[in-house]
Amino acid sequence: MTAKHVVIVNGYGCNWNDELRGYLDCVVRFCNEQLPYCLIFCGGFSQRKSFPGTSEALLMYQYVILHLTVKPLMILCEQDSLTAIDNISGAARILKKFNLLSHDTKLTVFCEATCALKTDLLVRHFICRRANIRANIKTASWELMSPEKQIISTLYDWAAIKIPLLARYWRWKRRRRAERI
């Protein structure tokens, strides 16, 4: 049996712009070349006022699926995510539910470039150490977050995976923000 290739795509809002299109075009190119077994889109309803009823996962799915030359056997949307922790822990639950993790699983995770360190930390915590596999982090860049802010954001998420109450607090704050934007 050949190893299953799973691709996880983290969402970044619902504003349709050139940067998001470029990010998703990278996902399309990669999937058309690599032909993954499973594609998981992660991202919830993060902009409830500006884009009511639209999740990041569904927005990405609708674009990507139209541009794939060969569709993966499994395409899933995780629509409950509001934070990076939610994205990766939600994907981990899906991987477990559908028995997609084994020692020979090939895992690729797409994220915005300034979130690569944080994403790698979260993937290692929630997925890789449990399955004893390595992930390939693919990035596309459009934000100009300062390196200091990237490190602080990563430290916040590291603290939140160690202290679940903190993770719930960040999610609560993000949910409140989602109602306003």
C-alpha cells in the first residue's frame, strides 16, 4: 500500500483579494502536481458581519475545487476554527476520525508565511508527535508582520497549548472579534 498524502490548508479570512488568490493558486499548483489523497481546508466563520454565512474553509474549497485537474479522494472542510490552534487541532481530529495517520503518512500544511513557525509548532504538537511523522510546511507570503510580533504570537500559542484555559480565552476573544468584522 502506498503512503497517503494529506494536505491541510489553513485559512486567513474571507476577504477575496490578490494575496488570498495567490495563496490558493499555490495550493492548486501543488495539488495538481502531487495528487494528494486527502485535502483538508481549515477555517471558520471569522468575519460574521462582513461575510455572513461564509467560512474560510468553504471559501477556499469553492475556489480550489474549480481549479484542480484531479480531485483528491477525500476533501474535507473544518469550519469551527477561529485561531491557528483551532485550525491544527481540528485537522488533527479529522485525521484521527478518518484514520489518516500512520508512520508512512505524507503530510503537507499550507499557511501564510509569517505564521510558519507557529504552524510548525502546532503541527508538531497536535499531529506529528502522536503519529511519529514529519510535516512539510508550505507558505505563501502577503502579510508584513514584524519578526517580533511573529515570535510573540508563536509564544502565545505555545503557552495556550500548555494551558488550555488560555486557548479558550484566545478563542473567546477571536469569536468576539468575528462578530464585529
